[in-house]
Amino acid sequence: MRILLVEDDVEAAGYLVKGLTESGHVVEHAADGERGLQLAVGNAFDSMIIDRMLPKRDGLSLIEELRRMGNMTPVLILSALDDVDERVTGLKAGGDDYLTKPYQLSELTARLQALTRRAQTGVQGTVLHVGDLTLDLIRHKVTRSGRSINLQPREFRLLEYLMQHTGQVVTRSMLLENVWDYHFDPQTNVIDVQISRLRSKIDKDFDTPLLHTVRGAGYKLQEMNSPVEMT
Amino acid sequence: MNTLASSTTTSPASLAGDAGTIAVAKEMRVGPRRINRRLLRTSAFRHALIYATLFSALSAATLSFIYWSTRDQIESQVDARLRLETDYLINLYKSGALPELLEAIQRRNQIDTYGRFYYLANNDAATTPGEQEGEALPIRLKSIRSHTTRNMGDVADLPPGSPRAFNPVRVAETQLSNGLKLTIGHEISDEKALLDHTFTLVVGATAMTLLFSLIGGLTIGSSVLRRIDSVNRTASEIMSGDLSQRLSVTERDDEFDEIANKLNQMLNRIEDLIGSTRQVTNNVAHDLRSPLTRLRNRLEVTLLEERDAESYRTVMAEAIGDADSLIHTFNAMLSIARLEAGLDSVEWKDAPIGDLTTEIAELYEAVAEEEEGLEFKADIAANPVFHCNRHLIAQAVTNLLDNAIKYTPRPGQVQLALKGDDQNFQIIVSDNGPGIDVQDRERVLQRFVRLENERNSPGNGLGLNLVNAVARIHNAQLELSDAEPGLKATITFTQKTGRDRVSA
């Protein structure tokens, strides 16, 4: 996908451009807010990564300006400030997600994927499908191959989130934030345990596994015989 | 006082560079005068001066009133006597017996016991009464009588140089119809002396009032100034870096002591804050520098020789691990610093604590089910709604559970409990692990403290410190105790104090 990166730290931007390019993306880099605005207005991007503090035009003001102009490209805000208040301000200004520096590259790409997918699918249907697994949001029912699967409320929300991001890597932080609303990482492997429980319910009695572990990054819900989406 | 004067004046003097020493000497000489001027500027002195003026004016007015009314009284008494004499003599005159009148005057002049004298003058020309002898007298009285105070010398025929010449005399003059004027004088030296004495008293008393008020004002002013100076001196010492100084508090418990106490409390708080900043700096130096050194050494040593791709990969993965643990420590430090400064506002809401702990309990129940030999029990017996930052409460409970799971040997038990009612409730995390010795329980709550037996396990020594900071910001108490065996961590919340913090 085409990504606009607005980041004034040229060295950090260089690594990021390299990492994203190697993952198969096309990246344009702007080193200040004004240049970022020019590029964003003149080109179509799938997503944008915008640093919170930029020379010439502040990151938040850049996002606000773009939103005012009707540009709805998903924006991931990068920031050295990890205050909850800062996060709220960033999202209010029109950002779609907020990532604190320093971050893992896998975390960043996973979040970018999630943002782009959300923007593309738009309104979700009330029944989600991955292979023979279905999740009915209205009736709160999960079935696989016609067999009903009994899930706890929290497991249901976990599966719902994974199914909304089918084929994408979902990190532990993303799950903690979106399913549990925790903005910190417990030292105990609570997420791994939750995933393994969910896996035992949706995969154990079936031939093909759907819930996969992506080493060093997170998890991915995907039907294996469909083409693997690169991140 | 001198020392203070010189210390307050050194800074402008030192700006003068080479001339500094001379300037200081000069300033020292004018020091006392400056103090005097400061004394005159004090509010105590100003008030004393105002009161002094008011009281002096009041006492002067009172005493003057007494003085003037006494004088009037004396004059009217003398005048009454003069009027009696005049009436008597005029009656004699009216009866037409001039010789008798003259005789009466003469007789009276001879007796003259009360410093009174009489004479009859013709057409304003002073004549001895004897010269009027034999003349006929008309009966009618011509003019009204008048009373004046004059000098004895002006009205009486005295030998030159007589000491009585300047004595005051009250004179009653009556114009008789044929150009004759009857004059009766009454010496009022004694009365005048009494009045003069009274006047001296009035002036003296007023002056004394003024003087004592001034002395009082200066005394109060200088005592106020002394106490202010002591505050100033301490403040200067504190500003120059000695934060351990405190203002002296007397046993009088007056308004100065009240201010001093308040300032001392403020200084305690400042010293605490600075102390914690200093501690953070030290901690950063120690706990970030060592892992950074380790990371650097690891990379440096790897570069010393040519190695195969797999070894590079391993070292880089280790380096990323080092970096991650540094980031984790760093984030935790920032969170704690922010908590201690009380900097978060958006996320404070009313939250059901029972639901929150149940949610966490579910996560850890699952962990225990997966892990051999670990037993987890949850006992959520209440669901109080509490105004809090739910992220922080969740993080604190999670930290306690993480610690319990980390330090409890298998087979082991970990328990999460919520007890109490809507007003007061406790979140309790206990385990049956080795626990913490009594003497270490206070210490482990401090930043970066890690006990000997945990040196080799992963961790940054910030977990309990963060829990403590979270408890404090919610006005709750974190207490570590013995679970017999094991560690029991109790956070006690009270609805009232929790709300106080938020409204404050």
C-alpha cells in the first residue's frame, strides 16, 4: 500500500521507510508538517503515519487541516508522549490510532493494516465469516461447520476483533487495547493464555486451524488455503 | 541586623566588579541607617504613628478644653467679685456722696489684702482720687462696665522696676456720667500661675503621649522587623541551596508562628519533591546506565571478530530484548513520575470496582488453568462504584498479580479478593510464596528496590512502587503483610477521601 510518512527525525524515518518498503509498501517521506500537507493533498495514499511534534506545522494541526479538507485517509499518530491525555487529544484531532515511541516495527505495520482494513470495509455486516467459522453479532452465536461453539462474553469479543481483522497480524497490545481497554502490558502472558483457550474452542475439534501465532509479532486469524496477505 | 543589611546589599555591590569591595564597605557603613529607614517603613511603625497622632490630638483636645474652661471659670469668679465691688461703689456714687465714695476707695486701697486696687479717674486723665474732692456728682451712670485683663504696670502707679509691673490684673472699668471713670483692679497672679501650670501639663501630656506612642511603634516595628528578618535570612539560605533550613517557630503560637508553620510545611513538600527528583536522577543513572552498558558491550564484543549469520542474528535478538526491557523500565518510570506529580485528568470516572477485578480475575484464572501447579482463587464479595482512573487501578492489580505469580514457587496459590462495602473496600492480593521480611516491607515500595533473592529474575524494581503511587493518587493505602505463609498486599480505599482528592 501507499503510505505517507511525516517524521522530522531523518534517521528514524530512514529505518522506517526501509522496514516498510521491505514489507512491500510504497513510502513517501516528508520531514516537516508543511511538506506533509503538500504531499497529502497532491497524492492518494492508503494510510498516513504522522509524528505528533513536527517543525513548521504541528502533527495535530496537520491532521485537523486534512480532515477539514475532507481527506479521510486513515492516520496513525506517532508520539513520544504516552500520556493518556495526549492520546485522547490525538484521537480527537482526527487520528485513527496512536502509537508511542519507541515501537516495534511489527506493531506499527499491524496497526497500519488494521486501520486500512477498517477504512476499506466500512460498515460491517452483522455476520462475520472466516472459512467455515461464522460469528453472528446480533444473535451472539458462533458456529463452525454448523456446530455451535460456546464462548464466554470476553472470548466472543476477542474472536469478533480477530475476525474483523482477518488475515492481518494482530499484536498483543492491540488486543489489550481493543478487547480489554488496557493501555499497559501485564508481565504475565495473559493474552497468550486467552488465545490458546479460544484456539481450543474454535480449532481443536476441526481439521484446519484458523488461529495462527505469528512469531515475534502476534496472532492472525486466517483460512490457510486462501492466499496469505503480506504485512 | 547588620549582617542582614550587608547580605541584602552585596548583590548590587558585587555587580560593580572592581569597585565591589569599596562599595560593600560603603554599604556596610550606611547599613544601620538603612535599617532605621526600613524600621520607619514598617507597617507597625506606621500604625503606631497614626495611633500616636490620633491619641495626642484627642488628649490635647481634652486637656485644652479643661484648660479653657478652668480659665473661664477663674475669670468669671474674679469678674463676679469685681462686679460686686463696682456695684457697691456705684451705689455710693449714685447716692451723690462723692467724698464717701472717695473715702471708701481710699479705705479699700489701704486694706488691699486681696491684691485689689481702686481708683477714680477724670476724663481719662489719671488723677489721684483726692483731687476730685468737693465736686458735685451727677447721679446717672454713663457707660456699661467692661472687664479686661492687663498688666499691672499699665493700670497701677507702681514704683519703677517693681516686680509686680508685669503681673496680670483683671480690670473692671466703669464710665461715670461726668467724665469720671471708676477702675477696680484685681491681681490674678496666683490664678494665672495655676493656669500656666495647667497649660504646661496639657503640652507635656500631649508630648508624652506622642513620645510613648513613637517609642512603642518603633519597639513593635523593630520586633516585627526582627522576626521578618529571621524569615528573610532563612529564605535566603534556602534560596542559596540549603533546603534543610526551617523557619524558627516560637512557643507564642502567634500569627508569625502560624505563617512559619505553613511555610515550613511548604518547604517539607518542596524538599520531598526535590528529593524524589534527585532519587529519579540517581535511579536513571544506575538502572538505565547498566543495561545500556550491557547492550553496548554485547554489540561491541560481537563486532570484534567475523561471525556467522546465525550468531549475528542471536546477538541482535538479544540486543532487541535489552532495548525492550530498557523501554519497559523507562515507561514505568515515566508513569510513576506522572502519577506522583498528579498529572492526569481525562480518565477519572466512576467505575464499578467489582466488575473491574472480576475481569482481571478471569484473565489470571485462565493463566492458572494453563499452568501446572498454580492455583488461582478469586473472591469478589462487593462491587463498589468508585471515582477513579480505572486503567491505573487495573494496572496496579495486574502488577500485584504478576508479582505473586512470579515469586510463588510451584505448587503455589495466588488469591485476588475484593472485600468491604460501598464506602470502604479493600483489594487484596495474596500468595503462599516466600513473602517479604518485615524489615524489607517499607523498602520494597521504593523505586528500583529489588531484594537479594530476586536479583536474577527479570524485572525493574518498579512494580510495587507503581502500585504504591496508584494507591496514593486515589488516597488509598497500600499495605504489605504476612499471609502466613506468603505475602499479602492490601490496598484500602475509602469513598470519602477518594472523592476529596478529585474535588481538590
